[in-house]
Amino acid sequence: MKNINENTSAYDAAAKLLSKRDMSESALRASLEKSGYRGNDIESAVQRLIEQKVIDDLKCAKRILELHASAERGRLTFSRLLKSKGFKSEVIDAALEPLDHKQQVESATRLKQRLKGRYAGKPAGETKAKLSQALSRRGFEWDIITQVMDSDTWDGEE
């Protein structure tokens, strides 16, 4: 396979891509490959960028999470997001480390309070079920959901 632009090296193309947005190492490789660069050229460019500390998957993953920090989402959603961007499992785990149990409970609680009004006047069981499902869809783990749902009093329940 020939390079699409023989005058542009894989390194220059990679640097240009990275100047536009953060990318994981695997996403950068895929983009260069899609542009027609060959395996050895890609490998050489990526290794050079790693040595220059231009590519750092952990820093990139953390920046992506920072951009989504205000979103009331659970670890599972963030994990899927990072995985879809080509990050390896160990990088994802390290990037998600700051999202501890306490932080996740606080985020889930804020989301529950924000959504609670939607179900005003509904039976307590239905409200709890709907809110639990909403928290689950947003990627919160069941132990977080259970803790958040059990911390509230519900109309008609004691």
C-alpha cells in the first residue's frame, strides 16, 4: 500500500492529527493506516512520538474524562467511552481510579435528585424502579445504585 501523500511522512501526518485532537495510540495507528501509511512507517512514527512524550495514553484518557467530568455518569459509561476510543484495559483502569466509590455515590445522588421530579405522584415502587433504571443506563454500578436508592425515604414507605 502506498502512502496517500508521498511528500508527507507518517510522522508528520501523525503530528498533524495530534495537533487537532488527542488520540490514543491505537486510534492514531488506525487513522494513519486508513490514510494509507504502511506498518513500518506507522510504527516508526508512533515510537518517535512516544519517545518525545507526545503520545501518552494515560494522560489522554484523563483529559477525556476531565472533559466529561460534569456529566453525571457512572464508571461503566466512562469505561465504555474510553474503550471505544481505543484505550487498553490497564490505561482505562488507571484513568478511572479517581472515580472512587464516594464520588460515584455523590454523582448518582445528584442525578437521582434531578430526575426525581419526573415521577412525582407515581407510586413509590414505580418511582424507585424508574430511577434505578435511569442510574443503570448512565453507567452506575448496582452497589452504587442500591446505596443511593436506599438512602432516601419514599412516599408510602417506612
